[in-house]
Amino acid sequence: MGNSVFVLVTSGFLASAAAIAMLGWSSVRAARQGQVERRRQVVFDAYAEREIARERLRKAARQTRDSSPHGTILQLH
């Protein structure tokens, strides 16, 4: 019983170490190829586009609200 626990714990440790090592090597390889900067730029661009779209929606809602002939628009949900 004690031997099988040792084998399971050791196997889990080795599998975790191997997974971490592979992630580390893939990060190093990506950094060498300049992919990290490109990925970061893509993420920032997507965030900026979402924020711009969100601000356009806010402005459109404000204009709709401000241009109401009755002063207030009733919204039914």
C-alpha cells in the first residue's frame, strides 16, 4: 500500500514537472520568434476595439435619450 502511494505521488510530480518544462520551453521559443509581442498587441487591440464600441453605444444611447420629443423614453423590458 505504501509503495503504490509513493509511485503515484512520484508519477504526479514528474508529470507536473514535465508539463511546466514544456510550457517554459514553448514560452522561450515564442519569445525568440517575437510571438509574445504580437499576441500581446492582438489582445490590446481587441480590448481597445471593445471599449470603442462600448463608448459608441453609450453615446448613441445618450443622443437617443437627449433627442426624445417627450423628454423621457420609457423602456419596457
